[in-house]
Amino acid sequence: MSERGKSAQARLALYRKYRSRNLDEIIGQPQVTDILKSVAKSGKFAHAYLFTGQRGTGKTSVARILAHLINGTEYGTPDIDIIEIDAASNNGVDDVRELRDNVNLAPMHAPRKIYIIDEVHMLSSAAFNALLKTIEEPPAHVVFILATTEIHKMPATILSRVQRFHFRPVAPEIVAGHLRNISDQEKIDVDDDALLLIAERGGGSFRDSITLLDQLSGSAEKITHEKVEEILGLAPESAIDAIVDAVVGHDAASVISMSANLHSDGIPPEIVVDQLIKKLSAVAVTRPRLYDLVEKLLDVTKSTAPDIKLLAILVGFAAKGSAVATPITMKANVVKTKIDKDSGAATTSRAGSGVTTPAAMTEPRNDGREGVVRKSSEAEAVDDNTTGPRIESGVTSSDAPAEITWSDILSEVKNLDAPAVLSTLRFASFDYADGVLTLYFDKTFHRKNAEKANFRDALNTAFQNLYKSVPQITVAKIAKPASESEDSDIAQIAAIMGGGEILSQREELEG
């Protein structure tokens, strides 16, 4: 190859330079490549294919590879009988009519004439109607390969006439492995953590991830995780974790402070929202109440003032005096009892939660046994139907586990075929220490369900199967702050943020 040719090749974007050239090089799509390999061996090709899936997952590459397999030509060699059409710019009915007239012409050299139509969903309704009959009954020498990222825009009449293959988003770990191969070949000095972050920002798209790597490779310094965050304008992962912990720990003041820091660093609220949604979506699998926050964050980018909207939502959720979840950096919180110095009343507090609630006090039953629960006279009633944490007496094994995994418990209850119990548990947050399991529910309905015998039996059975012990179960709700007057922390935060906006947001969340 001449020096000029080598120079031209070096200027190719990495995603083009490392485009797959055969089905064996397609990564992460075995549900597509395995079938097409078998079809290629038998030679029994269909007359029309439809490749669907998000951008950058290999649809166009596979379409080109398949076209060369059908014609028996080597990938990369010119083939005038393989015609690529971009439907985004050729989407009118006249364009399709011209195509329909040309399909009747025999191929020039190859056995088949193959039309690859990318972004086919961009065709107009009239164009689809003009194409319909041709796709349904094309000439024997014609094969259509259609590709789209938005299958919901495809007419059902087209879908019923093609063989459909769906391309899945690729796991970040797989993408990062591919990026490592490319970076080694290109002599790019990059950390594995940085590659994983690049893959995560690529969102399951090889092309987007490789393009990010190409962009970052221009730096003379070693590419680190922190460098990727800086260049891409991302909030530090530690800052996102801290905000999530502050929100679920009801520390509204810290949320305001950390959000202000991100704003002063010039990180756009849209980026922060995207990172928060990804983090919260992962955490909410075991803390379903956080999905309420995720849902509200989805509306931030629609706001005319997204920075204020984001802060109002986060502060409103943090200020809400209910047990949403334990901080994600803690495996389990311990419920501790202390004596209020001013009132002398006993209170319980969740370590790290920043929320303190009236403690349950016990008094003898008529039969002399302890266990009847009543609240301190200083405590504010949670609601008309709840008088405080109810402690269910039970047998706790002496070898109770030091920690529990909530997702394992949910899975075990599911295996026990107890859907009603599982449904209730999904609304719980929990504390566990010394064999005592405290379940927090925001709604009276869920607390009542948790007091039923079948609920306790199923939960005890799940514990016995997993940990060979039976916990002492407590059902509770953290009381709201006794006062939210002008002198309260909530009112002060609302005043800082502009009056009633924060309190209104809080009322909306509680509703």
C-alpha cells in the first residue's frame, strides 16, 4: 500500500476501521448471527429481512455482510448489484416508485439484486403503500434488507411480509472488552475503569462507544475514569452516589449543597438527571419506592428551568419524612434507642437516615407477658389506624445472620408462590440487626397486610430457607416531623428556594 493510502486509512474513524467484516466478528448478537450462518450454509435465503434495534448494535454491518453472502462475493469488494438506500433522505413516494420500476431489471453480474434500505421507518405512508406489493411479491432475483431503530413506526402490513431479527443492546462489560482490543491495537493508554465508563455512556451501542474512545484518544495523557468524566462533562460518580444517599437519607440540606457544587462546576442538569436516573434505576430494584423519584426525574428535561426543577424534586423527596430506603452505601441500618434530653421520651433512630421517630414502649399484658405496644405520650400519631411499631413475638435463632440480602428474600418469597406477600414486600424498606427485622411501610394498607399470619409465615419460611433462622419481625412507619412551621428545617429550605415551591413539591410527592 502506498504512503498516501496508509495515511488515508489512518484518518478513518475507529468505528469504520473496526467494522465487522463477517458474521463471526459480530459481537453480542448470537440470536441473529447463529440463524444467518445456518441460512448461509443451506443457501435458503428469504426474499425480505427486517433488522430492528437501537443504533450502533450492528444492523447495517450485518445487512452488508448478508448481502455479500447472498451474492457469494467477498465483503468489501464493489458490487453494483447491492444498492444501499437511506430512507431518511429518500422517503417520498416518487423515490419508491423509481425503486419499484428498477427492481424488474435483472442484476448486472451477481445472482441477486439486493436493496438495503436503512432507517426504513422514515418512509412516508404513501411510500410504504407503493412499496408494499413489491415487498410482498418481488421478482425472484430481488432481496430486500430493511433496517430500523423505531419498529413501532413500521406498518403492520410490512412487518407481516418480512423475516424480523432484533438486535439487543450489548452489556457494558462486553463492549468494554471490545474497546480494550481496539485500544491495544491502536496503542491507546487507557484504564479498564475508563473503558467501562465509556461503554456505559455508549448505552449498549458499539458505534457510540467506539466514537467516544476515538474522541478521548486525542488526549496526550493516560485516559482514566476521572479524565472521561471531565472530558465528557459528567458529574463525578462519587457525587451522584452522595446525592442519592442524601435523598434517601432525608438530608435535604446536603442535597442543596451538593447540587450547588455541581451547578458551579458547570455540569448541565440534563447530564445530572441522566446519571441519577441510571443510578436510581439500579438501586430501585430492591427499593421500589425510588421508582417514584425516577418517574419525576423523567420530566426535568421538559421544564423551562431544568436546574430548578431538578433541585425542587430532589429536595422535596429528601424532605419527605418517610422511610423510602436505607442509603445505598449501607448494607443494613441499626435501629437504636435513645432518650431525648429535653422531654425524656424514648425515641428510635435509623442510623444514617437522619430521621427520628417515637419509639415503641411496652407494658404488661393482662396475662403478665410483655408485648402490647403503645406510643410515648410525647409522640405524634402516624395515622388513625397505626399506634406505633408493632413487635411480633417470635423465635429468633441464636445463630442469626449478621447481614441479609433483600433481593434474595424477595426471590425466595417468589419461589414460595406467595404473590400477595411478595407484592407487599416490594413496598417495604427495612432495617436488620441482631435477628430483628424492621419493615417500614408508608401506607396503612401495606402495614395491615404485613400483620397478617400468612405474611409472617411466608417471610419466616423464606428466612429459614435462606439463613436457617427465624427473625423477630417489626412493622412500623416513621412518623412525620412534629412541626413544619416557619422555624422548621423544611420551611427554611423552602424559603431559600423561593417560598412555597418546595413545600408544594413535597405535598405532591406525599399525595
